[in-house]
Amino acid sequence: MKIAQITDLHIDLDGEYPFNIDVRKNFLDILELVVKESPDHLVVTGDFCVENGLEEIYLWIRSHLELLPFPYDIIAGNHDDSVIMANTFEMEHFLKDDEFYFAKKIGRTHCLFLDTSKGFHSENQVKWIKRQLKSNTEDLVVFMHHPPLESGVPFMDKKYPLQDMKAIQKVFLNYPNNISVFSGHYHVEKTVVYKNITLMITPACYFQISQNTSEFSVDHHRIGMRMIELDGGMVYSTVRYLDGNSVV
Ligand SMILES: [Fe+2]
């Protein structure tokens, strides 16, 4: 089972180029690369919109995702509106209050798709996660926008971390088996392992952030996607890059 992950699209309105980056072309180029990798499934892990969740941006993204020859799933990031997003993608049946989270099997692997768009999980969502972990005994895959571990990226760890990181870690650490977490948000490529949690952070389709500075600094403008292969308990993962598109 091959899953592609892309993240942090930060799409703006048509004709807008945030930081002089052609974010729409970046997304279309990455999608082309995803198709070449011929995955069985695609997961887009949040921050679809440059600043705030807008229906017209979701509609544009959806119009391209619908053309893919394989199924896809989506979760929200802190630059998304979970309700507008779920409605625009006709996934409103997954809304619980104003959060958009769900579980499903991809192939034989049980996957959780969480909503950290507020920067934390509601109490109800944490209860739901605990119930999910209780009813499973096998290794799990979790897709969530924010990394649930400190990741050695000083700017993001200090300024924009998951606010209930410790609480969610405790829930994951109580699980008797392994949890592979695939996140975005930090705009870096990183793997962090802590006990039964293996966290893989996937680079953005926007720009990457320096892993050495506590102030905001761009590392580079290449854009990335991750391939994940799940095969009988093994988890293989590779990141592929393309040159990003700038306008001068
Ligand atoms: Fe984010």
C-alpha cells in the first residue's frame, strides 16, 4: 500500500503570489509528481489556504484533487476552517461540533485523521482518540497537521507548537503498539522518534523554514512530498523534492 502525503499548500486567491511564490503552480507541480509516483492513496495534511479558510480556494483545490486516478483524504491545518473545508469537500458527515476528524482503514492499516486547526484538540476529540486507541491493538498511522513532539526546529517549537502536545503525547505513549505520525506545519523535513512514536514531518509546498534559527528564516524554496509504503508491519518513507516557482 503506497500513500503519498503533501502538506502546507498555502494557496492564495487567483493572481496572488504570497512571498512572490506561485503557490498554485507549486501545488500543480507537486500533484504531477504525486501522480508519477502512482500511489494507491493521497493524504493532504492541512494549511490548504494561505491565511484563512476560504470556500473558493477549497473549491479550486478540490477541482484538481478530483482528477486524480486514486482516492484522497484531507485534514485541516491552522490556516484552514474545518467547517468550510469539510462542507466544500462534501465530508460534513465527519464534522463533530466544529472539528473535522475521522478514522478509516487504508489497505489493512488503521489510520486516524485528526483536527489540530485550533492549535489543540478539544476535550471531545481527545476522548474520541482514546476510544480509537482502546479499540485497536495493531500498529497505527496518524495524520495530524501539528507535530505531537518537539522537533528541534527552534522557531516553530517555540512560536507555533501544538498547544496540548504533552497531553496528546501521554495518550499516544499509553498505546501498547507503535504509532507512525505524519505531520506538516513546520515546513521542514524531519524524523523524530520517541518511544513508540515515530514522527515524520513532511516539507511544505510553499517554502521550507530554517532548522537552526529561533527567528523566522527561510531555509530554501524547493517543495516536497512524501511517499509512505506500508507493508506487513514495515513502514518505508521517502521525501521527494522539486524546484519551487517564484515570480519576480
Ligand atoms: Fe500550519
